[in-house]
Amino acid sequence: MTRPGSSSGAPSNGPLQSPNGSAHHEAARHDETPTDATPGSGDAAGSPGDDEGGERRRDTEYAHLVPLLSEFAELEPDDPRREALRDELVEGYLPVARHIARRFSNRGEPMDDLVQVATVGLINAVDRFQPDRGSDFFSFAVPTISGEVRRHFRDQGWSMRVPRRLKDLHVSINAAVSELSQGLGRAPRPSEIAARLDVPVADVLEGLEAAQAYRSSSLDEMLTSEEGGATLGDLLGEADAELERVEYQQALEPLLGELPDRERTIVMLRFFGNLTQTQIADRVGISQMHVSRLLAQTLVKLRQRLEAE
Amino acid sequence: MSVAHPGPTVVEIRISARPTLIPTVRTVASDLAGRADFDLDAISDLRMAVDEACTTLVRLTTEDDTLTCVFTVDNESIGVSVSTRPGWLGAKVSTESFGWRVLQTLADDVQAHEGNDGNPNSIGIAMVKRLGTVQ
């Protein structure tokens, strides 16, 4: 299904929009399957014909499946031909599911799992698609499949049972925190988040507490912007100089060296560069809550290692 | 700490000096800071500072001893005082460690003390997190 040479060319159709609306770099680089030409998930009912090159590519790749979709949709639920037809459709559109899974592949979940989840989404899309509604299959399937993968990330990340309401609230809070921080130039207070989301402060406090049960960073990664600050190098230089002045430098430095780059950067900027978590979040390009979590985890790690020395 | 009206709220927790109980204290700390409407950086800082202080003291005492953690909340700040009995002769909080650096960064005013409250057989860490100091 790959087209030699096509991946380095200018993506004429633009990559698929990532869930938070920003074009994902990975998606741009994997511009090699016809699904790239699919309209973004936001306009499922939009005009599929505004993108002619993509239309043509897609038509040639999947044209043979279109009549099968109509046929499948017309079958009675207990029709014996249903299963074979569904298999054929799912197999035929599998590259679409794989492509979407790949867009989420750098977020810490195994690729096999992602493909499996995306395939579940594809099966749902095949089952629910109604050709007589007038939209084409891609406009329906892409958001359905992406939605399934996103739900997987949302549900996987929690280390204890947290009600769905709180998980959703966590997502809203995270988004509000990043917006408010930009405007305020500091981290927001619970009351400010509550006002922004138009929910009681008690709910925000509950949501913040639930965030502590959030194990994985995968959801945070999805809310993350791609750019680190240009000034990171200078800031780290200053932090390094500060580290050299402390007595325990010799014990600490090798342990810092063992940390992943990002964790090391965050620890250096917080404890030797004197930046707040919100400032670090801004420089490193991740959310404040993510910085908070990484800092706490890294401190535990460092403490254990220092203890072991 | 100012004694304005209404007076500061005091919350005192006593735990067996065991690492497994520190998350409980930490949760109380961030809950108090959240209810005092500290900004998220300050809430997270206080949470980590309390974790660090409790961990430090748990290591300087024995499991049979008690760790006392007193939070004093007023309009502008949360004061935290953690203390215990030294587990051996000469056990004291090091102020030249990375842990101490962490505390100094996370809290506004940090002090290690020995023999507080008229009890000579006591070691502890006292710190203050102010509401408006996150620049």
C-alpha cells in the first residue's frame, strides 16, 4: 500500500487533524496511504468532493468496496451472508485503521494494541454506516475509529476506578488550565478553573484529586503541544551552573544523567533553574499537570537512588 | 503567622512513622491547599514538599515512633510542621542534601529544628507555603 516517493512530497491534501485540532507531525510524515485524503474528523457531513486528488486516489484504492457497503447495509441482521461480507469490508478497509493507529503510535501504547482498538472502531463503523445518508464511508469511519482509539487512551491511563464523569472532567480541567495559564501568566486557582468551566469549585477539587490517580501520561501527551521553547538551552545552561555550586553535585549528577532527557530537564529547571511548573510546562511543551506528575515521580526515583548509594 | 480574624485553621495528623502512610498526609496537604484556593503550582509544590519532609523524617526515626504533622492554614499561607523523635543519637535533618534543596525550592521558608516545643528529644522540619509567591 505504500507509494514509493510519495512520502517526501508535499502533502497536498494536508494531514488528518489530530484529536485536539493540531496537525500531528507523525501524520504528516506518514502521508502515504489514501486515507490521508480523508476530510478531518470535524466535518463528517462536510463536502467530500472539495478535495479532488484525494478523492481520486481513494476511489481507485477502495472503489471495489463501495458497492459492498451498500449491500451490507441492506442485509437483514440475521442474514447468513452478513459475516463474510463484513469480514471482507473490514479487511478491505484495514489500512485505514492501521493508518489511524499509527498516528497514535508515539504515545506509549503498544502498536499491536492500537491496531486492535482501531480495528474495533472500524468494525463499528462498518456496522453503523448508512450509505443512504449521503456521506461517504471515510467521513464516517475516520472519526469513529479515532474516537475508539481516543477512548482507549482515556480509559487505559487510570490506575484505579475513576467514574467516567471525573475522567471527562479531568480532560476539561487540563484544557482550561492550559488556556488560563496563557492568559494569567501563572497557574490558575481552582476558583478560576471553576469559573472558566462554569462548574462548582467542589467539582474542580474533586477532578484535581482524581488526576492524582492518573497513571499514564498518554492522555496528557495528546493535549500536548509539539514545540519546546527556543530558550531551553540557555535556561539549562544556567541550571547546570547552579548545580555545580552545590556540595552533593558529585552524587547527584550521575543519577540525573540516568534520567530520560525530559525528566532531567524538568528537574534541572525546577530545582536549579528556579522556574515554576507552569513556566516549565510552557518551555518544554507539556501540560502543567504533566510536569507536576513527572516531577513527583522523578523525585521518588532520585530519592531511591540517592538512598542506595 | 498572622493571627487575624478569623484565626488560622489547624489540622493535625499523627501517623506511625512508616512510608506507606505518607500518601495520606500528602493528600491532606493538597486538599487543604486546594480548598484555600492556592494556584495549581502551589498545590503541587506543597504536596511534594510535604512528601519530601515526611520521607526525610521517617528515615530518621523508627517505625514504632509517631510522626506528627501540623498544618496551619490562614488567608495567605499554609504552615506545615512535621516532627518526630530521632531514631538514634545524633539523627538530624541534613540541610546540605538534594532533599533540602527540594524543600527550599518548593516551600517559601524552610527550617530544620531540633528540640522544639520544649521537647529536647524531637527533630522536625517547619515550612511555610505562601499563596501569592509563585511568580
